[in-house]
Amino acid sequence: MGVKSHRWDPTTWRLKDFVNLDEIGPRMWTSFKENWYMGFTSFGGPPVHFKIFHDKYVSKLSWIDETVYQELFSICQAFSGPGSTKMHYCINLLRLGFPPAVLSFFLWSLPGALGMFGLAIGISNVGETLPRAVYALLSGLNAATVGIIALAAVQLAQKAITDKLTRLLVYLGAAAGLLYNALWYFPVLMLAAGVVAVVWDFRWLHGPVLWVVSKVKKGKVRDEEREVELREQRVPGGSGAEREVVREEDGKGTRERVSTGGDNADGQSQQQLRREEEEAEERVVPRSHQISVMSWKSGLALIVAFLASFVAVMLTRGLIPANPLLYRLFSNLYLAGTIIFGGGPVVIPLLREYIVAENWVSPRDFLIGLALIQGFPGPNFNFAVYLGTLTAINGGYSGVLGGFLGFLAIFLPGLWTVHGTMGLWSAIRGWRWVKSSLRGVNAAAVGLIYTAVYRLWQIGWIDEGFSQGKSLADDPWWVVVTAGSYVGGAWFGVEPPVACIFGAVLGLVRYGVVEAQGY
């Protein structure tokens, strides 16, 4: 028997209603059974994670349907924080309830977090330079990861594109993300895409456009009428029969024909518009089950409480200049988890400004972690555990405490706000303009995944002479590794972990060839 979805009636609140004590055992077991291995096997970063979630929770388990999946994807991408982690948390929250969702979060995130903690301990004990074989292995991992993310972007785009508008928004989102990068930029792009979708689906511009088109057509009709009159005048002794021939040859050249044709055309176009509106309404507001996690008032209260905590942390950070190092680390990562949009591919490069610019971690150690996080399972936000551990060790504090603070600060804002958002969402998800806006946000968010492909491609190759990273395109070997990773997943069903191992091995092969030739 399947486990029923969690429901909470806010009008008769009791603790056992919130945590569902009668079924907490089976729910916790279901959460463990279905999620225990995902933290060990989900390689490739957020774009691949979204595909894994779709295959498991929509296609295999049927915990949610395609409509709810697309809604959750849009919500998780539209707000700050770890996109794939929020998606995973929300799916388990809707299906199993709050405590099992928390358990699923730890099962999902802790394996990678512990791995990054161990990596930080190791890096803190190595010298200033690494063996070239290690750099080759890291470059191979990066090249394979680019192929994995590119494939995931293509597959997600195929699901997000439902018409010409969403196709255009995917392209424009990718193009805009490639051309510029700033903290405020990604949320503005997704907001703009949502507005465009609303304007398009509600046909607010169709009337003005049709009016302009009709004016242009009337002008053309008048020109044709004048041309017909001139031609008839040039015919010597033209009779009615000759004029009728002219009318037949010119088709729409007479007022009567034009008027009749125009009326028919107008009628046909109006019928087509009505059909398109019905199809758009059916597409934008699909009939699906209502999601109810909590009341909208409770959701709003959670969001307000988070904003209060954020203001308190930032005021303490700004008004007390002599804060301890670990508090400054926590506040910087709490800020990053709050204001960074776009998920893991965005947070990793931008964390450089919050950690490396503070001289807490060296650029070399940052790039080593950047390369290796691509080969680790689970969320890319676990990179904060690596940086927190190194920051604490370099400052003379416990690495365990630094890693814990990094984990807490980077994940808490996103999970806190998305839990509150789900309460609001249950109240507004049926509104047509909300559904329409999320259609545009979803398309733009998929387009931004291509930005992650480009940015990792540009810094994926690292070696002794350029530890800051350079483009994979500078060596055909890495292009082949990337293409092999993409083709293996697309045509032969190679899983992301296998592709990562494949890339690492090919990186070592290149190192062996280069060393054998004495380069």
C-alpha cells in the first residue's frame, strides 16, 4: 500500500496533525528507503539532479505528476538557495510530511558534505603545488561534467518548451546569462520572463497588434482599388464584361470582394483566437490535485520570520566590526544562501567573492575544490562545507565547527523560505496568471543552465602554469572528453557517475601521453 500525501488543517492545529504521529514510522521508513542512496549516486550538479528527480518521483514512483513537477521546478528556480535541494525537499514534503522531508534532506546532502569536509582536511595538509597528474585528473572531471550538464540542459529544455514563446524564452535566458553576470541579474531575468508569459497568455498585446495589422491591410486594399480603377480606365471602350474579367483576375481588387473576404477572414481569425484562448487556458491552468502543506498565513509567517533573522544577522555583521572569524564566515554564507539565485552553478563562482576576497582561502585551494565538487554527488552547495572547513583551519579554529557553520548557513535560508512558499503556493497555485508566469520562469531557468555549461567550460582546464583555470577548448583532448560524456549519456545511456570516472581516467591518460613525450 502506498503512503498517503501529508495534509495539515490549520483550523484545528495539533502537534500530531503537523507531524502525523500515527504514521510517522512508516513515513520515515519510506523516506529512508527511497532516498538513502541518492546522496551517493546523484552526480553532475543541479541540471542532472532535476532529471533524476523526474525519472524517480514522476515516472517511477508517481509521487507527483508532470504539472506539479514543473510548478516545483519553477518555484525552486525562481527563489534564492539550492535549487535541486529545495526541489528534493519539497517533493518529500508534499508526499510524506515535514519530519520525513527533513530526513530526506540529510540523506541527500550529508554524503557529499562529509566528502567535501574530508577533502578540505586533506588540502589543508598539502604543499603549495600539486602533482601534474592530479591537475590532469581534475581537468578530466571538469570536461566530463560539462558534457553531463549540457545533456541535462537539452533534456530539460525539451520538457520546458511547449510552444514558440517558451522556445524563445529558453534561448533568450541562455543568451542573457552568457552575456552578463551579477547578483541581481538572474532574478530580474526570470521575473521578466514571467511577465512576458503573462502578457502573451492573456493576449494583452494581441488587440493593439491586430489593430495595427488591420490598418496596414486597409491601406493595401485602398492602393489595390486605385490600381484597379486606373487599369479599367486604360481599357478603351471597356464594357461591364471586361470590367468583370478585371475583377476576377485581380481577386481582392474590388471593394465587394475585399469586404466579403475580409469578413470571412475576420470571422475565421476570431474563431481561431477563441480556439487558441481555450487551448492556452487549458494549458496554463491544468486540472490537478491541490497541494496543501499549511495555510497561507502560516507560510507567510515563516517567510516573515526568516526575513527578521536575515536582518538581525546582517545588522550584527555590519554594526559590530570586531566579530569573530567564525561569525563573519556564517554571516557571509548566510548572505550568499539568501541572495544568490540560479542554484549551484551560480553559487560556486560567486562564493569566491565572499571567501577568497576575504583572504580566508587561497585561490589555488578554491579552484581545487571547484574542480572536485563537480565529481562529488549531491548538491553543489556542499562547497560551502569545504570553504568553511578551510577557513576555520586557516584561522586556528576547529575544522568540524567551520564545516558545520558552512553547511548550516548555506542551506538554511533556501529551505526555510521554500517551506513558507509552499504554504502560500497552496492558496495561489490555481490562479491563471500565476500558472502563466511560472511557465515563463521555468523556460528562462532552463535557459540559464546553459550559462553553467559555458562558465565551467571556460575554466575547466587547470595545470601548474594556470591554476586559475583556462578554457577546455584550448586542447582538443578535453573537447573529445566532453563530447564523449555527452554522447555516452544521450545515445548509450551512460550514467553520470560512470561518465565522471571516464573523464578522470582520460585525464590521466592525457597526462601519461604528455609525460611520455616530454612536454
